[in-house]
Amino acid sequence: MYKKEYILFPVLIITLILSTKFLNIGLKDIKTSNIYILSCIADGDKLSITSVNGKSLKENIFIKNEAELPFGKYSLVFEVKSKKNKYISGNILEVKSSKLNKIRYKIEEILNDNIRDSGCCGLVKAVILSKKSDILSEDREMFRKLGLMPFVAISGLHMYILISMIKNILNNFIKKKYIKIVTIFILSVYSAILCFPISVLRSYIMYISSIIFKEIKNRFILSLIFILGINLYEIFNPVFIFSFLSVYILIYLFPSIDLLEIKDGYKSIFKSVIFQIILMPFQYYFMHQIGILFFLINIIITPFFSLFIFISFVTLLLNFIHIYLLNSILEQIYIAIKSICLIIYKFNFISLDIKNVNLFIFFVFILLDILVFIKIYELKLKKN
């Protein structure tokens, strides 16, 4: 009997072949004195290039934002003069701003005008617009040290909260059969405003593909195929690794842990520990950090950050129609998060910063991950 998921595998093969052969460009392929059309995202003092002459990138490439372009997406006609350490420099011959930048500017204007606390405002911009340059430097370092940057970067958690909020609001105004269609439309516009970062694109694909695939594992595989089909080299991108590995743990490993006959409180702690162990090699390799008690911090902070993200979206919506009831509450939640983080931050054993990555240690962590996977798989076989 034909199954829809069978189409995933030939699609994977075709897209990967196309991706590696025709659709990618690296820093070494960019020649000095040549003129290129660059698609970029401006945030703070740098421009992150997303494509060169319509081709995806094999690696991260940046331009210093000497033109001081405000946060948003741009298309540049750029003459390359030199390149060094993932940066290219040269002359901007023409700048074309994305039409969606007007919406970004409007959202920023609303937040700047109505959220008085600059630290809170900067964090709200990060969780709503993915603009990280306005986060206070002290907050950024504290969140990094405590392993909380995934809450700051827009991720599946943010998208889940937004989707739930949209569906609950629409449920009061339109018929149930139209809710998913309208939700997909709103989600499409929002994802486009964010310029479809990997974690957002994964969540977006997984949601819209629910029309075809009811099984979440099939939607997960489809999102994996789609993103790697666009750019196979994303597999080396830490954002890609953390995003997909996190979801893999949630949908493949946690159900097996749920089979354990232990109290729910201990089970939550056990899940958090497993989560930290599996992510540890990649935190070590990419972030030069070993989280010792990240699992405990996540248990404590997750409810507060989830509430902050939800109230941020609601506050923006209300401020748009000149209702400011939740602004002070949002600022109080920010103060509470910061206060808790400051207390934890004083303990030096929360995490270790690593100057130089040792590949032997990295592979030891990978081996530990493999052992965890084997044990969880054995648990699943035993319970079945």
C-alpha cells in the first residue's frame, strides 16, 4: 500500500545532489574585484550574508556594517576588494531594502516607545524579531554563561507559543476549519519578517506539513530534507545541529524515558540531564563551554522565559491597538528572570569556559552520547 512518507527518500536524494553540485558558494569562490548581488541581514555592527548571486553559502560570511544599515534584510550590489576571516570588504554600489523592513521598523518603533526598561526592550526585540544587537551586554554574557541563549534566539519554543496564541485567538472569531489556514498565513508572514532562520524554518515546515503528514516524525524528516536540500552545508551549522538535535531528543528519546516507572518530578530532572548530556559535545565544540548544571538552570528558568515570550507577543499585539495593560507586567517578569539569573551567575561551577577545543575530549563526549542512545534504545526494546 502506498504511503505518503515514501516520497521523502527520493526527494532527499534529488535535493542533496542539486544542493551540493549547483546551489552553494563559499568564501574561496568569491573573487576580489568582482561585483556580486548579496542578500544580507543587518543586525548591529555586521551584515550576515545569506546568499551570493542567488546561491546559498557553504559557510558563514559577513560584512562590517560600515554603512550603518538599520536592522533588517537587504539586497546589495557589492564590489569585493578583499576577504579575510569570514569577512569580505569592498564598496556597496547599490542598496535595496526589503519591503518587510517597514514592518520590522514599525514593530521596533512600538516596542521602543512603550517599553521603558531598555534591558527588557532589548530582550523583547530578540525573542520577537531575532534582533540580538540591542540585548544589554551584561545580559548577553550572563545568558551565555548560564546556557540560556537558546531562549533568546527564536526557536521552536517561541513558534509553539506563537502558534498556540494565534489558534486560541482565532478560535473566538472564525470557524474551526479555517483556523489552520489563517494560522499558516500569519505564520508565513511572521517567518518572512524574521528572514526564515533555520529554527524558524524547521518549525514552519513541521507545522504546515501537518496538512499532509499527521505523524510528527514524518514532519521532522521532511523539514530536515527541505533545509538540507536548500543547503547541505547547513549540517555543519551549529544552529542547525542544536535545533534538529533538540527536536530529535523530544520526539524520539523522551517517549522512551516516559516508559520509566519513576515519579514525574524525577522524570523531568532525568530528561533535563539526558538533554544536557546529548548536547554537551556540541556546546563544547561550537560554544567552547561545558555546562555542569545547565539541566538545573533550564528546569528553574524555562517557565519564566516561556511566560516572558508569551507576554511579549501579547504585549506587542495590545500596544499595536494602544492598550498598555501588560507593559509593566512584562518588565517585572524581565526583572524576575534577571534577578534569578544573577543569583545563579554568582556560582562559578555552573559552567566551564574552554579556550581551546581538544578533539579527544570532544570524541569522548560523542562516545558518551552513543552510550546514552544505546541505553535508551535498550529500554524501549525492554518495555515493548
